[in-house]
Amino acid sequence: MEAVLRNVACTVELLAVAAHSSVVSQWDEQTVSRAFRWATYCEHIYIRFHSNPVIRGVLEKQLQLTNHSLKEALPEYNEVSFWDLGRCQNLLLLWMLNNSALPISIMKMLFETRVSVNNINSDYEDVRGLCSQLIQCRSACKVLHHLLGLPTVGAEAQVQGEMLMERLEFVLSQNDDSRWAEDFLSSVLQEFEGAAQHLCPVIAAALQTTTDSAAQTASQNFLLDWLQSQHGVLQHMCSALPSKLLADLAKKHQKFRGAFCKLLKKWASEMEYRINEGEWIHTATNSIVSFQKMTEHFLTLFEACPSIRTETEDELQALKISDGDFDVRGLSVWGDLLLALSNEAHSSGFFI
């Protein structure tokens, strides 16, 4: 075990060098190959021990010690968590490319589209064209998701979503106090601070993961409860993600369905009619939700969850009546919303 801890610590130090040190200016292909070999080693360690609470705890303590010493030496250093070990190759590649000291020759090698014949029998793991391979894989994922008619959150977000659920399940299993899990999710939120567009697909992917046990179901329920308490995250998530993906989440999770419906009605109540523009506009200056987008959200939701159609339609009708039951455009957002839903539904062949 001492050897494993030493190897993990050395690999984390290697990541720090790749990200922040000018030493990478001296790296050649063999050095880069060895670096990726150690990154692969850490990914194997994650896969082997992520479900072992005892060994995982020992590894996390080692990471804390290594992170602390590296933070003292490099103030700009980003700490590496046990979760990050599962994506060590991605981190290495990303941090290398962000280091201005990385030689142009290495960058060209990573983006090569053809493997050199002289490298086929190399003793080192072939890293030539690694970036090109990743680009091709991502493109293939997008094409396959499109052909299968599946809403995509991206391959990286799917991996991060699965890892998020694994980590949350582990935290919940270690302590009955929910504050530990809340602190963990808060740390994830802090990590994505200023980059909500990246966090939202990760949360969506986490909620889409298959649950094969009571513990996994409990983890998803906890994430849903937390999401409902984080109004800013929920609002950004529902405004940024595709309608089809949101509808699928609503179909799978009753809690998300209720929160999504409530948010849609909240958005509608915050709209005002601009006579000059001839349309309903959300009063928040930074809102990216249009009346048309809100209508699309409702229609897609009704198609995915027909059971809530009648109840929601009755609620909208009651709100329209409370506004005076006007049928004139621009007087009631609820009346115009019902009319838009009816028109769009008939034009698409979906009747409400």
C-alpha cells in the first residue's frame, strides 16, 4: 500500500508540473508517454478502490497531504481530489495544453492525424494524435446520440455525472448527518463557480444515471432535494438545457417534474407585455428565457408526461380567469400562453 500511496502522490506532483512548471519545455515524446502511463495508473487505482471505504479513505488522506505541500509551493495550484483520479488522463492533457511552456513539437504531436511508422513498436505508450483521437471520439458520440434520438450532455459530462453520483453515494454511506453530503455538493458548486454552463450538463447526467440499488436511488433523491434548494442552479439548468433533456428528467423524477413546472409558471408570472415589440418579455434583464422557449418547454413536458397536462392546463386556465379571463392578446400572459400551447400543439399534431 505504501508503494501505491507513493505512486499516487508522485503522479499528482507530475500533474502540478504539467500545469504550472516551465520544466515541460524540456519534455519530449518519451516523457509525455511516461506521464500518460502514470495518469492511466491512477485511473486504474480509482476504478479498483473507489468502492472500498477503507482504502479510499487512506488515499484521500494522502491526497490531502500532497495537495497541501503543492499549494504551499504553487499558490495557483488546483487541488486534485480522489474523484479527479478517475479522469487523470484528461486532466493531464488539459493542464499540459494550458501551459504556455509546452513545446510546439509536443503540441503538434498530440494533434497529429496519422501515427508515425517508427512509433508503432515503441516501448512507450503511443500519445501521437491523442487530441485528434479525442475529437474524433466526441464527434462520433454526437453523431450516435443524434441517430439514436437521445438528448446529449456530452461524453465528458456523462463521465463526470457518474463520478458525482458515486462520490455522493459514498459520502452518504459514511455519515447519517446530511450536512456532509451538502458540504460536498457545495464544494462541487464552488468548483464550477462562474461556469454554470458546464455544471448543468453534469447534474443532468447524474440524474440520468441508472440506479441499481437503494443507495443509488437515495443519492439521486438527495441531489434532487439539494437542487430544489439551489434556486439559482435550478433556474440556470432549466434555461440552458434542451427542452427534450429537461422533459426526460421530469419523466424520470417526480421531484424534478414538480420543480420544473413551478419554475415555468414563475417565469410566466414575471413576464410583461411590450407593446412596441408585440411580445411577452421576462422582466429580469439577464434572463435568457423567451415566451417562445417557455412555450416549447411546456409542450415538450406535456408530451413526455401526459399525466400532468390536464392539471397544468386547468391551473393556467384558473390563472387566466383571475386576470379577468380576457381573450385579447397582450392582456394576460396566461391566456396568451394557453393560446400559444394550443396553436403549437395543433400545428405539430399534438393536441392538448
